[in-house]
Amino acid sequence: VEAYRPNDSACHGRFGVTARTAPVFGPGGHAYVYLCYGLHTMLNVVADKEGAGAAVLIRACAPVCGLETIQERRGQQTEKPILLTGPGKVGQALGITTEWSNHPLYTPGGLELLDGPEPDKILIGPRVGIEYALPEHVNALWRFAIAGSPWISAPKNTLRLP
């Protein structure tokens, strides 16, 4: 995942509330879904109080169930991490559209976040693809991954233990 915070020059909220970014200013625990390059749906979890403009981008995930559906949507008959290691791949695999934006992720049914096991070790590193941002934001260690997991999006060599 990658964190995007208020007053972060890489955060979509940096331009204020627009039709596209309104969900990122909504209540925490809701989805913020946007289209990247008009092609990839990117799933974020709004991560602050209403009005703050902060979210966490889901860069990769591991399948818990529905592998056949994921394979079909991705057009790949594999069980390897390539299925879900990238935010665009996650959106495609989960069948996410921008219509999911603003959806409460704590409500059963459809798109829902559930508790999982607490990871032993977390890797940290700089976020990906934000070269346009201010240097202090480009270099901020706001990317997080579970150490030892094969389900981590590239680049992996920028991640390390804290």
C-alpha cells in the first residue's frame, strides 16, 4: 500500500474537492476509486476524518478466495503473484469500477475490508510514480508491504525493514 496525506503534493486532494476527488475527502473507511490514464481503476481506502483528504492506495493483494474469477478477469491461468501485484491489476482482478467510489468498506456485501492476521514485519519505502511531487514527498517512506510476501508490487528493491 501507499499512503497519501493532506498537504501531500502527490495526493489527489492537493487541488481540493472536485467531482473526481470528492470521495477522498469523505469519511474514513470508504473507497476512493479513480481511473488512471483512462485505463486502470485504482482502489484506495479513505484514511482520515471527513474533510481531511487522505487515502491509502492498494498496490497489491493476495487472493483469499475467488481465484478462478480473478484469473478470468486478468486473462491469466496462473496462481502466481503476477495476478495481483500492481494497483491496476488489483482493480481489474476485483472488477472494480469508479462506481465503487464512496462505498463504505465496512459494510458486508460486495467490496469489503476484513481483519486479517497481523504481519510480523513490515517493509517501508518511497512511493512509486510520483516524480512530479515535491522532493520531500517523493522521498517520504510512505509505501508499506508485508515482509516475506511474494504479493508485493514492483519495485521491490526500494523496500526495506525500518
